[in-house]
Amino acid sequence: MKVDVKKLLIGGSILSLSAVVLGACGSSSNDATDTSTAGDTETSAKVEGDIKLWVDTEHIDALQGQVDKFEEEYPDVTVTVAAGSSADAKADVSKDPEQAADVFMMPHDQVGQMAEAGLIYPIGTKQSETIKEDNVEAAVDAVTWQDKIYGYPYGVESQVLYYNTSTLTEDDVKTWEGLTSAGVIGTNFAEDGANYIFGPLFMSNGNVLYGENGEDISGTNFNNEAGIEVMQWIADQKDNSGVLQASESALSDLQSGKSDAFLSGPWSKNDVEKALGDNMGVAAYPTIDFGSGAQQMKAFLGVKLYAVNQQTESPLAAMALAEYLSNQETQEIEFTENGVVPSNKDAQASEAVTSDAVAKAVMEMSDNEHSVVMPKLPEMVSFWPPMDALINDTYKGQISPDEFQDKLDKFVSDISKVSE
């Protein structure tokens, strides 16, 4: 049995002996780097250890009961729950991996960066198969990096269309043309943040960002005729009477009646309910005609997950905890308590989820037709600023149609440079 020592030396520290033995012995081939069973908890090794868990503050109360049940099931494991910031997972774990939590929440778009930096554990074959079987395809794709699974998904997140049912009908909001003819949508084309809302327009019109799987640095093809159509469509919205430029004012504009709809995520549900009351409608994104026929408008899909610190001294216990906190029962609790739309297929089918209008819209948006899984490539950080500039300047009329091709060529070149 050969063992690749470089796989065991992560950040200058040697992984726990149990993980080393399981990782090496689990190889069914001559590939010495195979650690396919490192995350399997149904082994002869004892699941034990003191585990530190970081979760966002608002999740602590909902999860404490599940942590208590986990400790009952694994009496040799002690879990300490502390407040963390999932959005800052990479930065926080990088500061001192040995002192960071063994298990932590994080967004999927940091998976590539953290996997490349050796900060998170690849999950073993048995648990990986469970994740694939239990969760929707988009969630599995989101936690996969270079054909290995690095996280335990527990929720999906996408923007949806909120609208005022007293001024717009279900048929009106099925198309952008119908929506902006019958009412006014308040949304952001001209300020920072337009990149997140309208960057996926290019994929809506058939293009790809960093390739089909979001891992190809040279795989972006926005600089083609379809991309030029999108640029022209954005420019045309400046003169669309059914479009109101709004960023921070979008919700107040909806409440005051200046607008009839806006694009946001499940995090806005309670605020929209306060603004519209019984007149709150929710739908998946409309279709858009960029000039060559109706196309489904897409959004970026985000996936919430638990990851295991590569430096943990108790990998079996850490992985068992991450799996437990992402199971169907816990996801249903997270939905009830925090409104997190489950990634687990059975949890999605529960009555509580299917009867919720926002959750139904998010689940519809989570399929491949309606959304694009946010790429996990580390170079994704270089996408945001030039995308904002491209959308903002096009909408404001600062880029003329005869400049569209050159601007798209430069954009593709700029985001295709390997990160330092």
C-alpha cells in the first residue's frame, strides 16, 4: 500500500492517524492520492473528539437541539457551537486553520478557492454517494470541485420576482415584455450590484461563464453575437418606461407604489410581506426576448453548505457532524426557523416547503433552465468589477453599439487571467 505523503501534509501539519489510514487503505486502484473513504463514518474507527462548530449567529438557536441529538448518538463527541460568519469562511479559516472551527458554514462559491488552498476536506465515497442521492443536482454540482465533493449542502438560494398582485397578474409576469408593459419593475442596472442581478443575462442568451462546469478559466464566450444582443437589450432598458432604476430604494418604491415588482431573494420575504401584505406575489423569473426569440431569464444560484477543516484532529467526528447537520430533518428545521430553502429532495417535497410561495419559486429557479450555479473557480473574484462596469456603462449609454464587441473582448480577456 503506497501513501502519497504530500496528500497528508496540508499546511505543514499531519492529518490525524485515523484519516491517514482510512484514506490510504480505501484506495481500490494504484492511485496513491485516492482518499476516497476518508470521510466515511461507518468504519471500525471510533467516532470521537472535541469538535468546534461555527455557524451564523441567527442559526445557533435552531441548530442547538440537533447538536444535542448528535451528541446523544455519538456520546464520545463533544461539540462546541460558536458564532461565525459563513460569508467570511475563507478569510476566517485562512487566518489560522489549526485554531479555526472543525466544521463551519460557507457559501459554495468559495469551494474552489478553499480546496485549492488545502483548507477543506474532500468527502469520502460513501458520504459523497449519500449527498448525490439526497440532494438536488444543482446543489451537488455546487459542492463539487474537480470531480470531488468538498461540502455538505443544506440549502439553495436564488433571486425570484416579487410583485404586487393588485397591479400585475400571473400572466403579466411570465415575460419581461408583459411585466414592463403592464407595470413597473424597480431594479438596478446603473449602480454597484448590477453584476449579481444581470450578469446571468449572458447565460440566459446561451453563453457560458468559465465553461459548462464553471471550472474552465478560458471558457467564457460572452464576446459573440449573443453577447452583443444582451448588451443592446441592456441599453434599451434605459428608455423602457416599465423599468425604474432602483437599488437601495427598490423595496420602498414597491411599498409606495412607484414600482410594482422587484428582483430579490428569500431574504426579502418578510420585508415584502410588510410592504404588500396580501397583495404579495412571487414567481420565477420571466422570459426575455433579446432579439432572437424568448429565452428564460436566469439568475445565479447559491448553495449553502457545511465544510470540514482540513486541519481537524477529529475528521471522522467532524464529517459525521457535518452530515448530521445537513440531513433532511435538520434542513426542515432550518426552513421552519430561518427560511432556508432545503437542498434535500425529500425536505423540498414536505408540505411546509411546497405550501410556501417563496420556497416554491426558489425551487423552480434552482433548476438548470432558470439558474446558473455560481462558478467556484478562484478567478471568479475578477468577474465582479468589470461586469458591473459593463452593465452600468451600457445602461447609461456610455458604451455605443459599435463598441460592444471591443468591450466584450476586453471583458473576456480580463476575467480569464489566472489569479495570483
